[in-house]
Amino acid sequence: MAYSQFQLLRERRFLPYFAVQALGAFNDNVYRQAIIGLLFYLGVDSGQRTLYTNLAPALFILPYFLFSAIAGQFAEKLEKQRLIVITTTMEIGIMTLAAIGFLTASMPLLLVALFATGMQSTLFGPVKYSILPAVLKPEELTGGNGLVEMGTSLSILAGMIYGGLVFQVAGAWGPEAAAASVVALAVAGNLVARTIPRVDAGAPELQVNWNPVPESIRIWKLTRRTPAVRNAILGVSWFWFVGTVLTAQLPNYAELHLGAPERSTTLYIFGLALFSVGVGTGSLLCEKLSARTVEIGLVPLGALGISAFMLDLYFARSGLAPRTGLDIAGFLAGEHGWRIAIDLAGIGFSCGLFIVPLFALIQSRTPKQEMARVFAGLNIQNSAFIVAAAVTGLALQQLLGWSIPQVFLALAIANLLVTTWIFTIVPEFAMRFASWLLVRTLYRLELHGIERHVPDEGPALLVCNHVSYMDALVLAASVPRPIRFVMYYRIFQIPVMSWIFRAAGAIPIASPKEDAAMMERAFDAIDAALADGELVLIFPEGRLTPDGDIQAFRSGVERILERRPVPVVPMALRNMWSSMWSRRSAAAGSGWLGRMRVPRRIRAHVAVMAEAPVPGREATAAMLESRVRALRGDHA
């Protein structure tokens, strides 16, 4: 039976946490929308409503600037389940205060509670994502993050709908219904939080620095320590910028450009639902597309999709709606109605492909004792980007007089420029996209034993048979953790492929006759990588197989293990001999291009096998060759 990420929803290590974060997102949005409902219920004029709609987001986001540094330290120092219980207990108190505000129709009290809600969300934020690597295996990170993003997106949508309808449905009992709802949801979240299993603190010995300014600077420096993590965080913040600009325009966009009746929220909610469902669908699909690895190659695909759908949204309707007073059916039946609907869903879908691998990358590349603080730094940066997005949207429309479609057009172009810049300064993103596209186009991968036998953390040496020029890319797409490949320098220098290999940190090696100095540098680089706790993969045959059979393993593997006796994982590639980029065709021309051949079947099945690690002090070249031969069997 094929694995599905939804199996996590049946396991205690994940389900209670998933439910708590979904309930929290739902309740936050019920509360915020119910305040708007109260304003209408009380007959407050539009000027005061406008004041609230501008003041409320600022009050909610302000605690992220003030308290994220402290929240990150608490999330690092305290046992995580305990911290979640503390924050959900805070939510009960805050929502009790909010309930009094609803019952007394006290807007100042409701705004104080809203600020406190932002503070509670600030404390919960760092633990929300830093807990996942502690309860999930590396191959589950993408699927787990996809479920969290899907749950958050749909909970926000459902909370907005529920909060917007509570006063309409309850009528005269609207304040009582709103008060009861937010308190009941907070209590439910707290009760579920108590069922989350214990998760050890990342750094229990950490001394909390209560001064937010120097600590915020220190945390910001943590987010920039690793280039890939730094730019993944930048990508996440850019996602929030794009999402904020888009969703902030939707209410007016629905009325002016989709034809919604004045003061009606139906088409606005419909547009938001399309975007939210798109985000959820894209998030869930990431695991399938990545084959359960942290596949950042999906990030450029998502970025391109965001701009493509947003550009089409502009061209689908750059002017005002041809008709007004429309319901959902009337809008869809009108000119380009379905096209606009697909664009909104497509933008959300692309955002899901964009954001989930970035979260998984941050989690997989950040030390566990720093992870909560890194996510606290991410929250600070996200807050700044959200504020910048709100200011940018207002400036473009109020100062420059741009229409909402023109704002979308500018955002699509800016997204292309920003993502191009990110992928230029860290080519790993584009490299993974190129390798993902190649592997998924040419092959259908079957994985056997990878999850059980490739260690989730710590150093290990992987050994595998060498069949084609694509072997490294196939193996990189099969193992959840990043791999440092050791490869013959002539393969390393193949045009186009060399760029991919360099960006992946591959280690070129030559024979002592060809370049003794390069060989020594390679062994030093291998030892350094293993010392840093990385996975290193070598092809002990030393060259591509000329006839499809496994060649004798050379002694280089033993030399590596003499210096550093790490566990060795035998692996084997099956069915690669008949693929493109192998040497199967004896009559092929000279050079690497001449040795290519068209595979007999498009997207042929290729299997990647792994078996239990061998202790480094026991492994020999002959033993490993025998195990790899047995793994491959007759499936050349």
C-alpha cells in the first residue's frame, strides 16, 4: 500500500498538534470577523468601520515586532508541549476578555483583546514549525508541512466565514453567540493541546535575554548563518508580501472588477475561497511531486506559476466589471468569469508549491537547538514584509492612482524579479528545479529501504553502482537529506550538468595518474563533510559501467573509512542501463553526447534500493560490492 501523508492524521505525534494550530487559526479569524459583525450590528458609521479595519491589523501584528525575540527563546528553552499548553491557556483568558467586550459592546476592550491575541500568536509561532522536525522523519517533513499549510489556509477561510455570519445567523443574540464561540474554541484548543506528546526542548540551558532589541538582532543573525536558509526565509517573507497585497485588494476587487453588489461579501469570500483552496491543494501536492524528499526544486515552479496566473488575471479583466450586482453564478457566467476564477485558484495553488518546500528546507538545514529562534526571526521579518505590503498597496492606489488590476500586474513583474534574484544568489534553488524536472520527466522512481536505512541525521557514507550520467540526480531525488556526491572529474565537467553538480556541492575526483593533487583534495573534502555530519555518496567502481555489469569496487572506500569509520549504506540502482545517458549502445559515437541513446520507454520505472548500514570498521570494498550486487540482482 502506497504511503499517504494523511496517515499522519491518524497518529498521536501529529494529529493533536495539527488540530491545535488549525483551531487557533480558525478562532483568530472568527474573532476578527466577529468584531466587524458587531460594528454592523451596532449601526456604526462607515468612518468608524474604516478606522477599525486599518487599526486592527496593526494591533495584531505589533506584538510580532515586540515579542518575537523573547518568544523564540521560550520556544527553545521550554519543553514544547508544555509551551503549547501555556499559550492555549492564555488564549482562554484572552477570549474571555473578548467575550466581555462582545457582551458589553466595548470596542476598546475588544481591541485590547485583539492586541493580546497577537501576543499569544507571537508566542505560539516559533513552536508551530520548530516542533515538526522533532516529531516527523525527514521524509515526512514535506507532507507534514503541506498538511499544516492546508489546515491553516482552510481554517482561516472557515473562520472568516463563520465570524462574518455569526451576527447574521444569531440575530439579536449575535453578541452572545460571538462571545460563546471564541471562548468555546479556545477551551477546545487547550484540551486538545494537553494530548500532544512531550517534545524535548531544543536548548533547555538557554539563558533568556529579556531585552528585545539586541536579542532580535542576534536572532536575525541566526537566520542568515546558512545561505540556503537565509534565502528560504526571504522567500517565505516574500510569500507573505504577495499574499497580503493580493488578499488586501480582494474586497474592493470583488466589488469594482467582479461585479459584486455594494456591501456584499459573497464574491469576496468566493475569491478568497478559491485562493485558499488553491493554497491547500498545492501544499498537499508537494509531497507527491517531491517523492517525499525536501524538494526545493518546486519553489521556482511555484514562483513562475504565481506570476503566470497573476499576469493572466490582469489580462482577463484590466478594467471595471461590465455588469454589477452579480452573485457567484452570475459572475461565472459572465465574460471571463471562469478564467478569473481559475487564475485566483492557480495563484493559490502556486503559492502552496512555493511555500511548503521552503518551510521544509528551513527545518532540515537549521540546527535543532536554534530552530525556534530562527522561526522567531522569520516571524519578525514576515511582519515587516506584511506591513510593507499594506503600505505598498495603499501607496500605489492612493498616491499613484493605480487600479487594482495594475497593482496585480506590478506584483506579477516584481515577483519574477525577486525570485530571479533569490535563485541567482543561491543557485541551489534553480539547480534543484532543473534536476527535479529532468528526473521526473525521464523516470518513475520506486524507492525501497531508503526511509528505513538511510540515517535521519549524522554522518554516513553511501555506496552505489554507477550506470549513467544521471545517477547522481536520481539518487538526490530519492534521499530526503542533502547528499555530497563524489564523482569522476570528467563527469563533473559535462556542460550544463557541471553547473548542477557544482551547485549541489559535488566533490570531483581523479585517479592518481591523472591528477594526484585533485585526488588528495577530494579525500580531504570527503572527510570534512563526514566530520560535519553530512551524507557523502561515492561510486566505488570509479567509472560508468561499460557493459551494464557491476565493476570491481576500488579501495578508495576503505581509505575513507580508515580516516573516519562512519556507517556505510549499500545502495543500488535498478533498470538504469536501458536509460538515456548510459553506455548501453556500443555503437554510439565518441564523447558524452555521442554515448546518449533514446530510452526504450518514456518515463521508465527505475528503482533505488538501500539496505541496513554496515559499521565503518567492518566494511571492506569486497563486502560492499557483494551487497550492492545482491541489491541490484538481475535488474541492470
